[in-house]
Amino acid sequence: MGSNGLTVGVVGAAGYSGGELCRLLLNHPGVGAILPASRGELPFEQAHPNLAGCGLEFLSPELLVESAGGLDFVFYSAPAGTAMREAPRFVEAGVRVIDLSPDFRFADPVVYERIYGEPHASPHLLGEAAYGVTELYRDDVREARIVANPGCYVITGVLGLAPLVAGGLADLDRTIHISALNGTTGAGSTPRREVMHPEVFGSVLPYSMEGHRHGPELEDRIGALAGRKVCVGLSTAHGAFARGICLQASVSVRGRGDGAITRETLLDLYRDFHGPGHEGNYFVLLNELPKNGKPNAKEYDVYPSVASVAGSNFCHLGVDYDAERGIAKTIAVTDNLVKGAAGSAIQNMNVMAGIDETAGLTHYGL
Amino acid sequence: MGSNGLTVGVVGAAGYSGGELCRLLLNHPGVGAILPASRGELPFEQAHPNLAGCGLEFLSPELLVESAGGLDFVFYSAPAGTAMREAPRFVEAGVRVIDLSPDFRFADPVVYERIYGEPHASPHLLGEAAYGVTELYRDDVREARIVANPGCYVITGVLGLAPLVAGGLADLDRTIHISALNGTTGAGSTPRREVMHPEVFGSVLPYSMEGHRHGPELEDRIGALAGRKVCVGLSTAHGAFARGICLQASVSVRGRGDGAITRETLLDLYRDFHGPGHEGNYFVLLNELPKNGKPNAKEYDVYPSVASVAGSNFCHLGVDYDAERGIAKTIAVTDNLVKGAAGSAIQNMNVMAGIDETAGLTHYGL
Amino acid sequence: MGSNGLTVGVVGAAGYSGGELCRLLLNHPGVGAILPASRGELPFEQAHPNLAGCGLEFLSPELLVESAGGLDFVFYSAPAGTAMREAPRFVEAGVRVIDLSPDFRFADPVVYERIYGEPHASPHLLGEAAYGVTELYRDDVREARIVANPGCYVITGVLGLAPLVAGGLADLDRTIHISALNGTTGAGSTPRREVMHPEVFGSVLPYSMEGHRHGPELEDRIGALAGRKVCVGLSTAHGAFARGICLQASVSVRGRGDGAITRETLLDLYRDFHGPGHEGNYFVLLNELPKNGKPNAKEYDVYPSVASVAGSNFCHLGVDYDAERGIAKTIAVTDNLVKGAAGSAIQNMNVMAGIDETAGLTHYGL
Amino acid sequence: MGSNGLTVGVVGAAGYSGGELCRLLLNHPGVGAILPASRGELPFEQAHPNLAGCGLEFLSPELLVESAGGLDFVFYSAPAGTAMREAPRFVEAGVRVIDLSPDFRFADPVVYERIYGEPHASPHLLGEAAYGVTELYRDDVREARIVANPGCYVITGVLGLAPLVAGGLADLDRTIHISALNGTTGAGSTPRREVMHPEVFGSVLPYSMEGHRHGPELEDRIGALAGRKVCVGLSTAHGAFARGICLQASVSVRGRGDGAITRETLLDLYRDFHGPGHEGNYFVLLNELPKNGKPNAKEYDVYPSVASVAGSNFCHLGVDYDAERGIAKTIAVTDNLVKGAAGSAIQNMNVMAGIDETAGLTHYGL
């Protein structure tokens, strides 16, 4: 880290997550230089017109590798299969790698190959990669040379389900059912007919109902929290908004027949796990509004809204309890490009660099 | 029915469903006169600017009751508690009643009172009311003096789940999990802060997570198809679109371990139940596209889209199978104001009047 | 016209306007058979999922030409340059051609070449093509072998400006300024980055500010109504909605200093030109709401809304007067795919076939 | 200014602009304490769920006035008529006032009364109020006790038109025509039927076509730049997005017949006035992309997009030239709640406080 701050590279900087990394890094007080790399043909400010005036320009990925000696961190925001090939070069040069792709998310290369269809190129590094849900694995992240940043559905689901699962209330012999809406930026920036505006407008696009690629990653992580194998049924769709994930989970509750469980039980569990307000996990905020009794209380007020976290690194959580059926409901919302990608990657960088975990990330949603 | 066609009244004609009844009735070849009633202060064409030029004007609900003698049908598109008080007057005058509210949906008045908070005003009529999922109860509907038109979530869920449940594939010892997005017209036309455009735009509004009012109705109807008590966990939200329901159901499958079940198994079940194309249940269409092998096959193509049914009385169905977890997935989409309300009400009217079930309803979605 | 109704072909049936032609023709009481032609690789119901169950399938354009003998009408919904090459074959076979492209919109082939960049292939047919604003040129349309259906901006602008221009109130020494928002279906169905959902969502996309291709067509038609050369400054953008045009025109008014002109003056002019309600030009409806004095009158109520005409063939008009500056304001809204394309094409077909001008087109907007 | 930074009050903090002031001030490095005042009944974090966890709570406006002694600045984000009554109390207490309402925008109290319908309550302060387009009036703002923050249409229009008008190219004997779309947050946070989500979705809501209240303010400011009286025809509408203004202006150009004017002429004029990139007026950025010749150049790329400035204090400008008609086109986009309200108010505060003009405002749009 030079006197002017960290020097960071971004591979895959022409895509939505890459652009978001640049947007956030440009306003990060601890970052001195940003080197965005892309093979795309568009100039930087044409790829990211919101960053007009910022002065960044793409360099080639090859040039970035050659510049490895001068980097503190490199972010990979590239398709699966890229980082696992290139990361060793950076690691060997002493550059710490934060990978937003799935390449380093599974300890077992066999699992990777089964899901992503090709053998892992750097299996020797899988063991040391930290899994980047900062809130759960801060200590691992701090020391890691490689951080596997979680998938956007996974981080949202893990933050939303952890208190229930770790708290022992969930009946894990039953399937956890998750239904999640992701913004259309989650479909990537390559033009495709099904993501054209007229196709999406006024609609909802379910996809991968037979089993989303993030499903096994989610089961892996929820299972780790539970200390046992779990089954997670994941239903995913793109909603007609650009940013954000609204993830709703239904969890069967143990001992649900005894009447002792209420929404308050769940709120206590979540407060215990994540801490209240900004005092615990800074970016995780629980909506604790009572459902009745407040002036002008509205039915919708007790659940978090995707729009509230747009552009921010926050994860808002809400809970409720269907007492008649013994089902705990959790709603977790994040901005898929920030807490679900670029923001948590930078949060990990902060932890790795030994600076304030919230640096450059404290802005509230729109 | 006069020589010019049916004369129909619409109570609650200033709301979204009421306006939709008028829109569809205005183009119905078998309807001669429409009498829309409302207590609202807005003139008809200001309440429904899309119907400019149609010439309809509101009359008072009292005047409509006085005109009962001249009516063939009356639609109730009013809040819960209205039709159960007023319907007897029409029934006694020989006018057939199609009620879009929940007033006549439960055979047992105790259930009604538990959910809607007041004793039923006409319990003697509950026994004879037909439940208006036309596709399932045509014969009952044909003869009924009162038809209880189903809730929008319920009709969508019942059409989507019936083949699975009636076909015996569903493991009904397990909870059926439904996650449904409804358009904002489903929140009614009364101005409220939470349904203001800036609050909804770019967002999703979960609500009633502790148990939606339509939950028991759904369990009632799914249970009737299954011939046993069932548990349905229902999670509801408003999506940032005006019209439509996208309902996704996850159903644990019996014998799911044996590998014999595939998406094709489910498609067969659905074809058997609803019939192919327009030859079976005319308004229910199954998306049978193979997931691979078609030219330019797209991942999204195998699931139905809300936008495709906008403005129409169609229900599009899609199915998939998560083989690893033994979960059948069903996606059912309707226009909440048409098939979910006004359209199915008119479909019922057609059956009751002995005319073509599809009259005035054959238009495709936008 | 066979005993079962008209047989019609549609060239370019895979695009948005082509799909819309099919949607409307499928519910047209006077049409017996539809032959949609396309070179696209998608099967019909995958290209137009809203038409699921309709049974149509694409044939090749070559096959359609070979079938010319059996057709009553052929619609061209293809890019500029197609119809001018192929139409003669149909015309010679006695098939009447309705062209939604610009190929037959200018009497002078030099103008066509200047705007569209290649010489006209059938200049001998330009003289006989009728210009298809049905409301203005019914008699020409009735007898024509070729109808040039107007551009969507042009038909909306002409219907909105005609009363002012023809009524002599407009000061045509001054430029008429038009600002128009078109839905994203107006950008065509070919995947392009700038029309991807994330790029359009929450935004507005101005384009062709240096002079839209439809500008000269608009000046041509407004000029014809005025009996003189006129200057029309046209500013166009895509709004973040799928369907519809909202066109606003600002017209300097003659004698604007004398205080005698009010909004009522303009309303009278429009009533005189288009007729009241459905009694004049059936599809053109003027919003005559007084700005004050109605119960619950709202500021927005006096102007027409794009959403009100979605899916319909109606054109809603509103007018206002900026007395301080002597500027008449006109707002005209249409569905760009219906009144702006497929709907008015069918309206022309009706006139040409000698059937009710409104056949198949009477449905109100959503 | 205490050792921990500025102490600022916000009157009207429950509305959209008030919430935005709080959002930006919470991340302002020079602000130590924020006192939001409101009479509303909702608790702070229920009024602004995006600010969950921030810890702010509303106090009563009366209490804020009593606390005047401890404040450095007070922002008025209240309806017209509030600040003119209350500001003197703060001014006398040495608190500098930044008013986002129209109360101090006109030097002449007669003009205020004509537009806003009541006599001005503090005419003696009108003379000293600085008009808060920081880019144009920095020196006035620096010393002022009261800053009249401009209307959102006005600041966007002035930044967009200033180079043309001040540069002498505009033919000001002709009316300048402006057509502007504003997000629905511009309609305020009070629930009204016409701003309900189903009414706005897929639509455009023109309003105040007879002359918007901001029209005279715009003519006043453009006239000041021109050194003469000007006529501005303003057409306004709400677009179906929450945030942002897209303002398009058409300006007749002097000597337009001589062929010497091109888009480059305009670009030069804008560069001269605002400076290139962030070197001139930091928040004003000109889109200088050539229209052809870039790899993958897109038609839409040369014009700025509302989405690019969402959440930011930037104003993006684009220009084009309709050579055939001699009309210069300008497109200016801002976030109506930031550069159009809260952001420019804070920019003014920065200048008044003698700190970096961009403090707390450097974040790029989403």
C-alpha cells in the first residue's frame, strides 16, 4: 500500500459488477489507483456512462498481469473459469485475489467440475481460499491470499437464514424453500432477446427451476452453519428492476405445535446473531417494527424493500411467523451488484488490508 | 335475456376489477346493457379513462337494487361484507349473482367469520353457492344462483397445482410452498403511501407473510382436489407491475428417489388434466417447449411470462423438476384482473347463460 | 374474400408489429385465414408467447409469394426496402398491399432515396399508393391497391395537430415543436445493448436529435393539411415502457395577443374536426374534462395517458393553452404497435374490404 | 462549526427532498450533527426505510427553532410559504438558511404573490437572498445569509441552456421550447390517486401544460444570462421512474442558414462555458462522444441518460444540431432529488462554509 493508498486491479471491468467495483473504488478513501482491465471494444466511459469524468481507461488483461508487481489487490469479475487459470500468477507475485466468480467457492474440485463442467485449473489453491461472507468468516478473510466472494443469491440467503439455522429453530429434516427475485443486471450485460426491455417490462422471468447453479453453494454454506446436510429448494426469477435481490425463505420450525413461538421469538434470534442496528454486523439491519400499535403502521412496513438498499452495501432483514402452519418466514434484501458482488468484495478487501471494514461503503440506499 | 342480449349490473364498478368487468362486457357479443353502480364521486370516464367514449355512467347501488327486475346478472366487485348483505335481494328477484368478493367462498360460515371478522349475513345461501373455477366446477356453475368467484391467488394456484395434486404425484404429508407475485392493481385503488409509484418502483413489496387471507381458501380447494387435508405455505408480494400474477409452487414428490420422474412426467400429467392447446380447458395453456434442442432455445422460454397474459383470460402453465431434491416446480401466470377476477367471472356468466364459454374472452394477451 | 372471410398474409411476422398484426387478426371477425411469413429461426409461439395456442406457424416469404393467388391482402411489416421490391408481385396477382414500412410513403422517389439511402425499386407505384391515415384519407384508401401505412410518430402527430393546422389557428411561420416518447417496442426486436432492460430501466433514451427519419414525413403530411410548407422540429426518445407514444406539440398561435383564445377555443376546434365521442372519427377521442369544477378534479385528468390506450386502436387527445406565451399545446397518445402500426393497418384493410371500419378493433385499452 | 463539524437542521424532513438531505448529510465528512424536523406521524426510519440504522429521529419544527442558537445551517424542504415566515428567526440567530422552496427565488415580492397566491411574508430579505445555481453564482452564495435553492426544472434547464444563451448563438426573438420529464418523486410524497403505481406504470403523466409554476423562474434566470427578456415554452410530465429529470430544449439558432454551424460548434460552446471533465464546473459533464467513428458507437450513446446520474449530484449534458431546420438541441439530465434539490443545497452549504464545494457529493450515479 503506497502513501496514496491501495493500488487495485479489476479484471472483467466492462461488465455490470466490474463497473460497480470501479464506482465504489473511485470513492474509497483508502484506494489510490484503479486499473480496470477488459477485452471489450467500448471505451470505459461508454461502457459505464454513469462514471463520466472519472478518467479511468481500460487496459488489456495481459498488461494487468504484467503490472502485477505494483498491485495490492486484484478483483476478478469475469466468467467462471478465468480466475482459476490466472489467479496463481497474481498470488505468486504477492497480490491478494478477490474473486467474484465461482472458481474458488468449493473446497472440493470435483464439486466445481460437476457444476461448471470443466476440471479445476488450480486445485492446489482451493484449500486456502477463504469464503467471503465477511460477517461469518472475518478471521479467515483477514489472512487469506484468495477470497472467494459468494454468489449474490448465496450471500443474501446465508445472511437471512443464518440466525434461524444456527439458532437451532429450523427443522432441517424438512426442505428449506427459497424464492428469490434478482434484478436484470444479474443476467449479465451481453445482449440477449429475453433480457430486452420489451420482454421484461411488466413481467417476471423465472429461470433454472430445475436447480440453479447457486443451489449447491447455498446448501454447502447453510449446511456448514447447521453442522449437517441440508436440502434447499431454490426458485429463481428476474424481476423487472435493474438492481437488487428480494429473497424469501420458508423454514419449517421445530416444536411448532407448542404455541410458544411468535414473531418476537424470531426477532430475538436475529438480534442475537447479527446484533442491533449498526453495532453488530454493520451492514445487516433487522426490521424490528412491531406489526401493530405504531401510528400509521402499514402492513408493508415490517418487511424490507429492495429499493431501500439500492446502491448500498446493506442487507435488510425481516421476519414473520405463520403460526398456523409452523413456518418461519425470512425476507432478506440486498443490492445484487453491491452486497451481492462488488460491495462485499470491497468489504473483504478492507478486512484484508486491515482498514475499517466499512470504508468506502457507508452510503445508504436510494 | 332480451333480444339485444343480457342486461348486467356491476356493483363496485369504480374499482380496478369493476372497471375491468366493464371493459370486457363492453366488447362481449352477448351483452346488451351494462349498469355500473358506484358510490364514488368520480364520473365514470374519469375513474376509467381507458374507457373514454363508451358512454357508461355510474348509477347508485340503491338504484341498481331497485332495477333488479330488469337484470339477468349482477356482479359484485365490492369489499368483503357487501354481497352477503345485498345478494339475497337480487337472488329473490331472479337475478343470478356472481360475487368477486370472498363472501360466498366458504361453505362454513364459521370459517368466514374467523377470517373476515364478522358473522356471515346470509348463511342460508352458502350451501348453494358454486365455486367459480369454471374449469373444475362447470356443472355446478351452470345451475347456480350464486357463484363465488375465486380469489386471484387461488384460481391461479388451483389451475397450476390441480394436475399434480389430483394426479397423486404430490407428497401431501409435506407442505406445498407457494410464492406469488401480484401486480399493484391487486392492492386496490384507494390511495395509500405504500402503493405510491415512488415506493413501488424498482422494488418488491412482500406482505402478509404471517398468513395471507387467501391461504385457507387455497388449502380448502387444494384439499378438495386431494381428498384430504393439505398444508399450503403461501408467501405473497406485490411486484412492480400493474397487472398479473406469477405464482410459483414447490411440491415434494412421492417416490422421488427412484429416478423415474422427469419434467416429461409432469408435462404428461398436465396434458392429461387440462388437455392440449385450446382443445381442453380453453383458457389454460401448457408451455411444453423442450428445454434443449430447439433452434435458439432460451432458458427463459420454457416458463410462462406474466406479460404474455396481460389483458387476457388465459392462464399459462410451466413445469420443471428438480431431480436432485425431488421437487416439482409449477409456474402459473394469469392477469389478476382478468382470469383472476373479471374474466373468470364473465366466463362463469357465459356458462350460466348457456352461451359459448369463451364469448367475449378470446383475445390474446399483449 | 372466401365464405370464411379474408385470407391475409403477413410478411415480417416475427417482429413486434408483425406479432401485433397476428394478435389482432386472430380476433378479427372478418378474417378467415392468416399466413405469417418470416425467415426467423424461432417457431411462431416462441417468437410470440402471448399467442400460445393460436396454431399459427411461420411459412417462408418465398412460399407466401407463391401463394399470392389465394390472398386477399398482404401486410408488409418488414424493414425499409423490402416491400418496394416485392409488392409488385402481389399487386400484379391482385392482392392488395398494406405496407407498414416507409417504402410507399413519399410520392417522390427522390425524397425516399435521400432519407433511406437507396433508389426506390418501384417508383411507378408511388403515385397510386394511398397514405393510410384512415381518418383523413378514407376515400383514397378504399380504392387503393397499395396503402402506405404511416409511421407511428406521424399518425399520432397528424391526428393531434390536424385540427389546429387545418383550422388556421397555427402560426405556421413559426416552427412547430414536437417532443415524443415512444415505447421500447419501437426500437425493434433485435437484441442491442442500449435496449437491454438494465439500460432502459428508470431512464429515458433520447435519440436522433439531429433529425429523425420521420421528420420529413411529418412535415410532408402537416404541410398537406396546411396547404403550405411547414417546419416541424421533432425530438424523440424511448421511454421506459414497452408500448405507446406520448406526443406533445407546441404550436404558436396567430393573434395570440388578443386574449380571445382559451382552452375552450381549442376544444371547439378539435370537436369540429374529429367529431364528439365515437360519432366522428371513431378511434379519435378528445379529453374534454374541464380543468376545474368537477368533483375530485385532478390536474392530470385533463391530459390523456398512454396507459389508457395500451393494446387498443384509440388515439386520445388533450389540449391546453399557455395564454401568457400564446402557445397551443396538444397531447396525442396512441399504442405505437396498434394505432401506430398494426391497428391502423387493419383499419385500412377494413375500409378497403368494404366492411365496418372498426371491425376487430373495438377493444378498449387496458 | 464545532470541532466535530457543522450542525444542521432540516425542516420538512419527512418528504422526499428532506429524506435525501438527510441521506447525503449522513455521509458528509464535514457535518457533525443533523436535526431533522417534521410534524409527520411516522417515525424517522419508517418515513425513510433506506436510512435504517442511522439513528436520526424527528423533532418538532418548534423545537428546532428553539435550538437555533446551536445550528450552523438550516435547510427548508417545506411547502411554499413556510420558509418566508420562519427564516427570519434563524437569520436573526445567525443561522444561515438554504431554502429549497420557491420563497426566496424572486427579487420582486409581486412576482411571488402572482405565482404563489399570497403576499410575501419577508420581503425585506428578498434582496439579499442568493440564487443557488452554484455554478453561476458562487460568489453570491458564499456570502449569503439566505440561499434560494432553484427549482429542479430550473437548475437543469439553466445548466443546459446557459452556454447557448450566454454564447450568443440562440435566436432569442424565438421562443425556447423545453420538454421535461420528471420522476414521480417530483410529485411529492402525499398519497394521491394519480400517482398510485397502477396509474403511472407504463405511462407518462403530462401536467401544467397551460404554464408550469417554474416557467417564470426559468424565464427570469435565462433572461438574466441573456441580458434580455426571453420566452420559454415549458412542457412538463412525470415519467414512470422515481428519480431524475430529462430535459430537452430546442433553440432556434441565429444565422442558421449559413451552414457554418454543426454539432461541434455547440460542443465547443459548452466546453468553453462549463470546462472539460471535472476541471471546470465539477458536477457538469458534457457528453462529447463523436456520433460516428468510435468502435461500437451507438446512436443512443451521444445523449446522456437519466439513469446515469441517479443518486448523484451530477448534471450530464448532450447537444446536437438539426441543421436542416436550424435548431440546436440540448439534453440535460439530473437527479431531481439531488442536483435538483438536496445535492445542490449541500453544494451551496459547502461553498458558504468555505469547505470543498464537492464535499460529501462526489459519488457517481448508479
